[in-house]
Amino acid sequence: MTEKIRVLVVDDSAFARQVVRRVLERAADIEVVDIARDGLEALEKVTLLRPDVLTLDLVMPNVDGIGVLEALPRADGPRVVVVSSARIDSDLGIAALSAGAIDLVEKPTTQATDRLYEMADELVDRVRIAYQARPLASQVPAPRPQPSPSPPADVPTPIDAVVLGTSTGGPQALAHVLSAFPADFPVPIVVVVHMPPGYMGALARRLDGISALKVIEGHDGLVLTRGMAVLAPTGAHTRLEPSPLGLRISLDYVRTPGELHIPSVDRLFASAADVLGARALGVVLTGMGQDGIVGARQLVERGGKVIAEAESSCVVYGMPRAIAEAGLADRVIALDDIAEAVLSRLR
């Protein structure tokens, strides 16, 4: 990288500003251009300094983090990485992602100084990813209501479940897609989204509030029903398995050496391939990395189809790119058209 990533650190805590600044300045490709002590000062310095990335606290005086996000320029404003505490701010964190933040990093506290060293690589990586992400103005178009996909009662539904994987930019993309589905969506949807610990329940609540579907965080043994969207809990792999009552969730807490993500899109898709084969539909939305490519290949080999989000609408074109370039995508389409593509496949 020839130019450094210019970062503005925004936090009302002097300790947090010091920690974040120290962590970022260790990276050769990052320059901390200034700090801001509250949201009002942050907006003034965004106009003056035009940073590439903001690290943003959410609970601040004058203007809070959500207010900052809502006031930032949409076309050429900085990308935002939230640095906050999941135990205190999980609902606020999800609201920030919905308002355009790229990612979340858990903030160290004065009682946990050692967390500085644990979060250093994560924070630097998130800032680099945010720098490469699409501007706020182009992230999510307005959802379009979709008609019911329900077939006549005497015609069997060709798909028994939709499995979906996403990462960076995923909460916004999920909100867009799930809110476009009707309440009588004929099959369950199981979702893996890469999130820090402590936020999945808040994300489920937010998506449930804006969608006609029943959106919940999954648990071991949960029996899946039509019109249900289940978010895989953080810290365990989510698999599909048959049961006397129907398809259900099974959680696996064993981590294989070299695995980057728990839960893993690969594990979810592979289980769908094993249990459902051609009767599973995979969807891969915006995200960094390649999680999902192994499971998608198994799904396609068993006769299943995979839809990948197009580069034009991805916040980060990583996971869908891997699927498309491997020739595993049945369709590569923009976010605005994915709900209709899924419904068409179900019909």
C-alpha cells in the first residue's frame, strides 16, 4: 500500500483513545490523524481532516455514535469501525451496523488492560477491511416487498431449507433480504454471520422487528419450521440434522485446527449438503475471506444451488467472489434482487 490509511479515533474515554491510538500506530500502513472526544468534535474533524476510517465509540456526550453515523456524508464519508463493549452496548452495536458501520471490535476497559494486546491485530485488520469497503451511500438499497412464494397445497416445495452465509456488511444485507420475504415463507432459513461474541441476540431481535419472518438466535435441538430464520450462535458450529419432529439444529463446539470462524459457513453448508442435497438452497452475501467455498462445493456436488451476491452491491466482495470464481454460483446477482431470486427458486 503506497498511501497510509488515515484514521480518526473517536471516544470520550481518555484511556480508550490512548489504547486505540497506540494499537493503530504500530501498523506501518496506518496513520492516526487525530482524536475526537465526542460526536460533535468528531463531525467537525471529519469535515476538516477527511479521514479514511473512523474508530467510533457509541456512548458519548453531545452527539452519540449513532448520531455520528447518521450525520456522516453518504457518498464520500469515512468508513466506520465501532469500538465498543458488547456487554453494555449490544443493541447499540447492531443499530450502528444497520446505520452503516462496517464492523465491530470489543473495547478494552481500564479493568482489562491486557485486552489491549488481544485486540490489537483484530482492530488493525478491521480498519484495513473498512478502508477497502464500499462507501455508505452504496451499501444497501431500499427493500422491495415481494409476493408470497407459497405453491398450491398439492404441489411439494422443491426446497426444504435455505442456508445463508455472510460476514462484513452482513447485518445490513440480512436486513435487506429478510425484510423482503413474506410471513408465509415456505421453508426455514439458517444463517451464519460472523459477529463478535455478545451481539447475535441483539441482531436477531432487530431483524425480527423489521421482518415478517420469525427471527431468533439458534440453540441446540431447535426444530426448524417454515417462516423461521435462525441465526447461528457465536462460539459453536451450527449444523442441520434430521429428527423425528423434522429438520433441527445441532451445535458443535469442537474447533478444527486452522479454522478461522466459529460458526462456519462451510460447516453449515456441508451439513445441508449431507442432509438435504438438492433440496437445499445456499446464499452467500457480502463478507471478507472465503468461508463457504468448501461447503458450497459439497452442496453443488449433491445437486444443490448457490446464489452469490454481485460485487456491485457488496460491502466487501470476498466470500461471494470466492464462490463465483470457483464456478459454484448458479446466479451472481445484486443484493436488491436476491430475495426475488430465492422466492423464484422456491416456486
